[in-house]
Amino acid sequence: AQSVTQLGSHVSVSEGALVLLRCNYSSSVPPYLFWYVQYPNQGLQLLLKYTSAATLVKGINGFEAEFKKSETSFHLTKPSAHMSDAAEYFCAVSTSTGNQFYFGTGTSLTVIP
Amino acid sequence: DTAVSQTPKYLVTQMGNDKSIKCEQNLGHDTMYWYKQDSKKFLKIMFSYNNKELIINETVPNRFSPKSPDKAHLNLHINSLELGDSAVYFCASSQGLSGAYSPLHFGNGTRLTVT
């Protein structure tokens, strides 16, 4: 069975500081990995997805994630946090058939001015 | 222009009532889903339909019944609402069986409050 684990349900960073949100996956086959962001009272929005074309994936709003097979990780980073980045972030993995998605428990990001 | 739209956005009702949530997608996707997000933000898959056929039916009370009249619509009907049904329900769509890299596209959610 596939799953993802997000370490740290709450992360606080100062404005301008590095953002690092952790995600580890458990998969016996090549994973299909995604990061989503959820702003208050909104649906989830795709930040980026891993497609095996490159291990470093760039997404929207300056976010990127690096796929590390040896560590079974897909951590999300952003060099400089902005107040508008405050939101809930979800890591997700889908099956090879593409019809089932498993979400992590989410990480709430707070940006301190 | 909205890709995945669901109505209503807010739903407040009393225990024992029956209610429906509607969802429509204009992305041409072949797979649609219902997710439930609880107060701790945990997302749980409830149902998934591919081209109007049910393909995922997680352990959900049979008071919940999805209906897909066509591949662009997936509605959720809930009978005999209970306090524990209070949550945010998200509709989503994807290319599903046609592409493993196809991400989910979410609606903005329906916040259901049962009193």
C-alpha cells in the first residue's frame, strides 16, 4: 500500500526565511508525488508534481521539491517565505493507475512578520 | 471558467435531515471523487467514479450515496444526517485511469454543519 508521511503538523518561519516542509513516501513502485496548498476556506491547489523527468521539480509561487529515492523523500522548499505563504500544505501520492490518491496529514505553515 | 464547481458552499441543517451536494467539472476529466476533510484537516477519500462507474467506495456509511449522471457530474446525497457528518466535503476530478501523473483538481468545498 502506498502512503505519505508529513513530519511536523505545524511549522513556523520568519518572513524571508527558508521554508522546508517534509514528506516521505512509502511505495514499492515508482511513486507519483504531488504537493498541494490549501488557503483558508478554499479547496486544494496543485503546487507541483513529480513526473520522473527531473528530480528537482519547480512549482508555482517559488516553491520547489526534490525527489530523493534513496531517502524516499519529496520535501518542499522555498528560499524566502512570504506572508502570503501561510496555509496548509499536503503531500500526496497516487497509484500507478492514477485513480487513487493518498494524502499526508498536512502541515500548517505560519509565517511570522 | 470554474474548473470544478460544487454547490452549495455552506450547508447548515438539523440532524435527521437529507441533503445533497452537487459537483460539476468542465475539464473533460474522466474520474471524479468525493473527499471528506475533518476538523483536523485530514483528507479522506469517500468515493471515486470513472466514466459514471463507481471504482472506489471506501468505508462510508450507506447513508451516503453518490450519483454520477454523466462523467462531468458527481453528486453526493446524504440521508439522516448526524452530528458527526459535520465536515468540509470536497469534490475533485482527474484524468484518472488515463494518466498516473494527472493531478487532482479540487472544488472549493462545501462546509456542512449539522446541528
